[in-house]
Amino acid sequence: MPVNAGFWVLAGCVVVYLIALFLPFAGGVSGWQFVGVTEASASVQAKLTETVFLWLSLAGLGVLTTVALATRRFVFAAPAWMLTTVALFASVLALWLRRTSDAFDQGFHHGPGSYLAILAVAVATFAFIPVITRRDAAQRAAGERRALLDDTDDVAKAQQEATRQAQGYSENPLLIDDRRARAAERHRQHPSD
């Protein structure tokens, strides 16, 4: 299975996120200290939303995305995307809560680690979308076979035919969609248009 651009974007997000954990997150305290709910994080008045953001992003981006990249399995990629998406929303709440609290007034501002972690989570959230929705050759073939399969049973066919007859679809010329045929006829009559 070839490695595509989405793989490298997600790998870059993981690296950037792990670097961000060691940078000052808020008030000079690094992100890993917020994850561990240490005394240092309590001293800068760690908010619940910041802790939830870091736990969700660590589980989604730090752990599951790494496993998904290593195994290239959907079973790890889908929950990783879900957790990073929820972490992105938690990051907005974390930013808002710190900026409107007393901690901000006391000088405990967000550091570069928090913004770098939020950037990594945001990019990963949107980089996961084509990874999650992509279909491989076997899935495309199964979809084509399913489209060709007429699995309507006899009762459903009888009901569809009874509905057509009751509503007069076959006799009503206003309900016949012949727009393409009429457009083709106009084009044949006026080929220079």
C-alpha cells in the first residue's frame, strides 16, 4: 500500500503535537504537566477544559493516530479522528475559559505549546477526512456489484407496480422526463449554436 500525502501530514501533526507537549502550555508550565495534573499545573490554575483537551488530543493524536499510521488500519484511524475532532472543540473552550478567568489577569497566559498543540489537532482533524472517507479497490468493486444487484423481492415489485398504475405514471405525458431527448433534437436542428 503506497504512502500518500495524508500519511505525511498526519505524521507531521503527531510530531508537532509531541513537541508542543514539552513547550510552555500556560503560565510557563509545559503540556505534559497538564496531562499528568501535577502541582505545577494546579499552580497556574489549570482549567478542566485544558486538561480534557490534552487528554483527548493525547489519546487521539498522540496514541491512536500513531498506531493508525503504523498499522494503516481504519479501526484505529476512525476513533483517532473522532477524538481529535472533539479535542478541537475542547481547545476552543479551553482558550475561552482561560482568557475570561482570573488566571489570565494574574499573568498565566497560554504559551506557545498550547497554540502549537491546537494547530496540530486542527490540521489532523481535517487531514483525517480524506483518509476516513477513502475507498479502496475492493470497496469500490463491492459498491459496483451492489449497484448492479436487483434485490427487490416480488412483494416490493408488486407494490411499486401498483403505485405506478394507481398514480397513472405510464399514461400521463406530463410526468415523462424527456428533456435530454428534446435537447438533443434541438441540437440536431441547430448544430451551429
